[in-house]
Amino acid sequence: MTVSRLQDLIDLAKTPSSDKRRELLRELTDQFFGTTPPSPVENELYGAVLAQLATEMEETVRRELSVRFSAAPNAPRVLARSLAMDVEGVAEPVLRHSKVLAEADLLDIGGIKGQGHLRAMSEREAVTESVSDLIIARGDDQTVGSLIRNNGAQLSRAAHEAVTDRAMANPELQADLVNRASMPPDLLNEMYFVVETQLRQKILERNAGVAPEKLEAALAVGRHRLRAEDGSLPPDFETARAYVRELQASSSLTPEALVRLLRSGGRTEFLIALAELSGIDFHTAQKIVEAGQIDALAVVCKSVDMDRAIFLTYAVVLLNKEGDAMGKAQAYGRMYAELTRETAQRTLRFWKLRREAEASVAA
């Protein structure tokens, strides 16, 4: 089609007849997808006419146009942008699939449109870091979950931290994050204490597969993320710590000594002693014990190669308030036997980050 003919069609598009405009829209669309690709000038004119005509059509027609042009690698950008700014039902195909939309277009659209537009953007084959940042900032949990599940979406370190913080209080996002291939190991292990048992097992499995150099790099980054939200120390902390230090000085701080502390009701002493034996910080030990996370306690005990009987004693005493403490302890005993020390030690490296950071600050 010649440029002059296209100009004639632009004038024809101004006719008040909706039937003629619909017929013209169909003719132009068929011609665009003809055998001869339009030149750059023709492409621009096609976009101007089609975008103008589309605004006069009903939603079903605009939706059909969006579907057809969403897969076209040479679709006029002005048309694609116009369709992407349309109502949700029209915009979705172009936002999901069109390659002609630039990052700037997506940022403009995502900055003013609603969740349907953001969700369609989150499902693109490739999503840049800047667009991901916008989706995380403006998206609801369903939209952010869609982005996290998309391994073609690039997330910066800051974005991973933001969604980790969000997932801490939102179980709906936790499985998506644990299963995300690019999830940084230190953030993955931060989530260990809030996710369900099956997801904890996945975290342990992923820890076992982390290469040593990647492990050290993740630990280095993780030390900079520590947050001061542990809460206050128990009122008997100083007295309990002094007692534990006496045990250390006399070489009496042993796994068996921790059993005696538990049975005598010395909960704070037990937590401090457990932290000292394993190298984790007090608040991490407190988080594990106070929440009754016996599987996490198994990781701590296995990392220092405690005897299985000692671990089971801890489990029974800590679970004593529950009706089936012995039955649950037996189940944890089986899990303890299957957990390798290497996997436990890899996991504990992440749990030691806070203590290592505290030591570096003190130094």
C-alpha cells in the first residue's frame, strides 16, 4: 500500500459512520498482515490510523485487535501502547506478549493502571529489574506472586529483600519464593523459621546443593541485611549468661548439661547454652525453642554432631506440654537420623550471620 493511499485512509477514518470505520479497521488489519511487510513510514501511518479507529470500536473488537497484534514483531508501537493503556480485557494480550512495548511504556502504564495490567506485565516472557521493582511496589499479593513465579522476571537484590520481608507475614507468597530459582540463599534461610514443614525441607535440600563459593558470597551479602527487630532480652538474661559462662570456664558446658537446665526450668540458661554450643545468637535460639520448631532444633543439634538420644531428650522436654510428645519426638528422631551433618552445617552458617555481624561490630 502506498503512503498516499494510507493518507486517504486516515481521512476516511474520520467519517462518522461506525460501519465504515469497522470495515476500514478490518481492511487495514488484513493489509498490515499481508505478504509485504510495511516500511517504517507505512508502519507509523498504520499505527496512527488503527489506533484512531480502535478507540471508536466496542471492547470486543479492540480485544480481537490486541490479540492479533500482540504476537506481531513489527506491530506499530503507537497502536500497541494505545491498546496496552486500554481497559484490562483489551490490554492483557499486548501487555503479556508484545515485544514492541519498550521498558518506558511498561513503566508508564504500570504507574497508573490497576492490578490486571500489572499482573499481565508480570507474566511477560522477560521482565526487567525496573519493571519488577514497580510491580512489587504497586502490586497486590496475587500480582507479586505471579511475578515471583516467573523465572523470566529479573529481580534485583533489593527486590528480593522486599518480597522476602513481605512474605514473612504472608504465607501465600512463601512457597513461590522458596521455589524461585534466583532466590538468594541467605534470604531463603531467613524464611526457614516462618514457612511450613515441607518448605523447610526444600530449603535444606537447596542448601545442600549450594556451591562453596556461592555459599560464601551469600553469607557476605547476608551480613549487611541484619535488622534490629529481635525484641528485648528476658529479665533474667544477665544472671543466666553469668551462670553459663561459669559452666564454660569449668568445661562443664556439655549437651548433657543442657538437659539438666531444661528439666530444672532454666529456659533462659538453656537458650544461652544452646547458642554457645552451636555458635548461633540468642534470639535465633529463642525463636526456635519458643515456637516449638523441633525440626530447626534438629538442624542445630546435628550441626555440632550431638547424639540422637540427647536431641530426643530435648524434644520430649520441649514438647511435654503437648499430648503426644513421645509420638512426635519419635517422628523427629527419624528426621534427625536422615538429616546429614553437612546439610545441617550449611544451613547453620546462615543462622550464624547475626552473631558474626555482632562480633564484627564489637571488634
